[in-house]
Amino acid sequence: MVFVGCGVVLGPVALDIVDLKHGAEPVIALLEAALTLVLFTDAMTVRRRDLRTGGFLPGRLLGVGLPMTIGAGWLLAWPLLPGLTPWELALVGAVLAPTDAALGKTAMSSPRVPALVRHGLNVESGLNDGMVLPFFLLFLAAIPGTSAAQEGEQGVFWRALVLSSALGFLVGAVGGRLLRSAQARGWVSREWAQLFVPAVATAAYALAVVVDGSGFIAAWIGGFAFGYTLRRFPAAELQENPGPLRDVPDRTAAFTEHLGELLASLSLLVFGAVLLGPTLEKLSWGIVGYAVLSLTVVRMLPVAVALAGSGLRLPTVAYIGWFGPRGLASVVLGLLLLEEEHVQGVELLASVVAVTVGLSVLLHGVSAVALADRYGGWHEKTTATGRKLREGTPVS
């Protein structure tokens, strides 16, 4: 809230220090760097056991809830955002579907909240931003004249999805193996090992961009491959070299995570300046109404459907449904749309994204602590009565 508020003050609404008119390239570069690091580290830290241990929750949220959220956002945009083409409406649903754990961090990390719920929300947030990218690219390719349309939907599929995924996997796997080999031989210190991680993320992104693919998808897949490789070849090699390098596996991504958080915070400041501030001067009921529905109905109804029959109680379903904050991924995808001259309703799209993310920053930020305590209190009282809750399922 502080960063976004300061951004509004620095933007054209007040001090007019930061805007897109005096050079959009540095702004876009900052946001793309932040999203690349976040995608890479989010994927890097997800393990297969995360989807097996209590995996019914993230599995349902991602496999059922995410596609339904995109579809619900698409359908509700029809009556509230007139003037947009069907594919532009679909872009609204895709851009505003991914959640951002950073904006609801208290709600997702409070020790009073059951571990199963915290685990599910974290895994969902770590994966849904990468999973929504194919939808975004395919919808964009369906609009004539856009950068993605030049390749056609088949070209987007092969270059942005298949080729980018293959390159990202290759860079991540090779980078992880090189790092492990260097650590096993004592060729790299703990500090330099941490600096190697953003280098791998950047390499995956850049290599995909060179072949006109999707750098974000490459970074996301690269994070999976890099993390898996680090876990696949750790102990046996490092045991041969006792000393400070032995504990590197658990700390390798720490610097990149902190750097990603810093860039994400700066991105929220830029968001307040270049998107939210100017949008506040030209609000409409349709935009505000859609933003409210996006944070409630579009998120909560698919979550309720996805968790039907799971054995989770109503307070848990409501808690999970509410804490689907929108943040960095939506901001970056929204700004990338502003670069597309052939998207006719791009200004309306940007306004909807700005208001939705702005409301999310405010409402989820204000409610995170209070609702986490209230929900945690409900769980503690219910458990104290001797009732067995599915929410209490142990999670490693």
C-alpha cells in the first residue's frame, strides 16, 4: 500500500516525475525483470511432493479453479466492458486470473492458519502466473495485427510454448548441473553461488526472446528444471567436500528471492505512477464494478466449485476464495498490452487492470492480518472441541 501510494504521488496526478511518456522502455524492463525472477524462483521452490502431500488443494485450485476463473472473467466482462472484442474480453480474464502471494503474505504465512491452507495458497500462487501465460499468448494471437498474431496461433504454440519451454528446461537443467559440479569441487563460494541463480533466469529469458519465443515461459520452466537439478544432485557430491558449502542447497535461491521482492516492490511503485494514478482521473462504474466482481465472484465462485466435495469447511473455502490477490503478473501483462497498437480497447483494458490491482492492494492488504487471526481462531476453537477437520491434514 505504501509503495503504490508513493507511486501515485510521483506520477502525473501529483508530482509528474514518473510516467510512460518520457520513456516506457526502462519501466517495461524493470517490470519484466521482476516478473522473470519471481517466475523462476516460484517454480524453483515447488517440489513434486508439494503436489502430492495435501496436493488435492493446489491441484483443484490450479486444475479446476484457474480455467474457471479465466472463463468467469471473460463472461462477466461482456456486459460491464462494452466496446471490447471477444478476444480482448478474454485477455481481461487471463490477465486478472493469476494471484500474487506477496500482497497477501500474512494470510498465507500466519502460523494460526492451518498448514494445509497456507501450503495450498502458496503453491497455487507460485504456479498460476506461469500457467496463465499460454492463455494470454493464444488470446493475443487471435487479435489481428498484434505481435503474437504475426506468428499465428500455430506459430505461438510452437515458438512461445514448445520451443521456449524446451530452451528454458535446457538452460535450467544445465545451469543447475554446472552449479552442483562447481560446488562439489569447491570452485564457487556460497555468495557467488547465489549470484549464479539470477544469471540462469536471465539466460533462459534471453534465449527464448532471441528465437521470438516467450521469455517468461522459458524462465518459469527453467526454474522447475534448475530446482529439480539442485535437489537431484546435492548430498552425494557435497559430502565429499565438508565445510560451508554443505548447506548451500537450502540457501541458493535466497538472494534471488530477495532481489525479486525488491524489484516487485519497485514495480508496485511504478504501477501506482503510470497506471493507477492516471486511471483514477477517469473512473467509470463499469470499470469499478468489474474490479469488485473480479476480486469476489470471479475468484470465489470458481474456488467454491473447485473445492466442492473436498471435505473443507465453509470458512476455509471462503478464506481461500478471498485471498486471491492480484499483483505483479497482472501489472506486467497489462503494461505489455499497452505496447500493442492493434488492440483497440487497450486503454480500457489497462484501466480495468489498474483498478482491480489497486483495489486488491488495498482490500487484501487491510484484511490480511485480521482475517488470518479470525480464521485461525475459528480453526483452533473447532479443533479444541475434538472435531476432526480436513484442514488439519499434516503437510511437510
